[in-house]
Amino acid sequence: MSMRRTTKTRGMAVVTAAMAAFVLVSCGDDGGNQGQTQGPSSPSAPASSPAEDKGQQREEDTAADEGVDPNANLAEVRGQNGLTLVVRQVKRDTGGFVTVQGDIKNTGDTTQNTSNWVGQESALVAKNPNSVAGATLVDKKGKKNYYVLRDTDGRCLCTTALVPLSPGESAAVFMQFPSPPQETTEVDFTLPTFATASLKISG
């Protein structure tokens, strides 16, 4: 099972407890955030560090671009105020997860805030400020929504602690979701403030 790293370390006991919660509740239905997933805990990731030079890619989470082809471009979607999201990988892991990885770049001429990507759910915002926890996958065939996994403390299995992006800067991001059924090979992906992209799942 491939598990990405978040910003704080939790012990193996939390992982075991959270896995049980994940097995029982893995996804919601068509509307709203009903059925929001509580996922397994993940080891911590290094805190974000700003790029030293303008235009350099930040490394908010070292796992975000781990094993990803930097030249891959599965989808490119436009966001607000000159932001662009390029999806590099959508991979189904053997442990029952789908991990989406990509880059968000500021192609505009003003610094852009990253706070809107966490979504509107108050509990999610409180535990995961400046993150991509608001992302969703939609299995239109199975008529189910899949939300970013959380551990038992409510922290997402996704990139967190993102800092504002200056013009020309980019940030590598990842989000981990419960895996749709094996026969589902295509899903719609949405991150708040960005357009929806249709993605094919590998693995």
C-alpha cells in the first residue's frame, strides 16, 4: 500500500485504527459531502519551504512528485487569476487508494493565495489550512463521489501548508482518495476554483 506523507507524524496504532474506519466508510453519494471519508493515518512530510528563486518549483511535500514523470501531462485545467493545474499521474495503489499528483503554476502577474483549495467544510478548513483537501473524484458510472482521505485527527492525506504562489512559481501537489471499483477506469476530478478534468486511472 502506497501512503503519502502529511505534515505531522502519527504512530502505527493510529494507522491501524484509521484503516478500520476506511474499510467501513469509503465514499459518499452523488451530492454534497455526505459520506465524507475518514482514511488511514499517514506518516508526516517535511514542512513546506519557499523557493529561493522566483520561478523555482516549491517542495511543499517531498512525496508530491515522488516517482512522477515531470513531462507527463494527463490533463491541464485552468483556474482563477492565471492559475493552471497540470495532472501528472493518477495511479491506483494495491492498498485500495487512488493517488492524484500534479503541479499548480501561477501563470498570472500577481501573487495568488492558496487558501481556497481546501473547500468550504469548516472541519476540513480548520485541520488542513492552505491545502488541496477540497479535491473530489466523481465516478459517474457508479454514481459516487470520492473525497480526499483523512486520518482519525481529521488531517487530509494530501499536500498541506501551501504558501502563496508568486508569478511564475509552481507547487507540486498530491491527493489520495479511496479507490473506485476496479472496473472504473475514468473519473472526473475537481479542485475548488479550477475547471473539472476527466482522468484515466492507471494501475
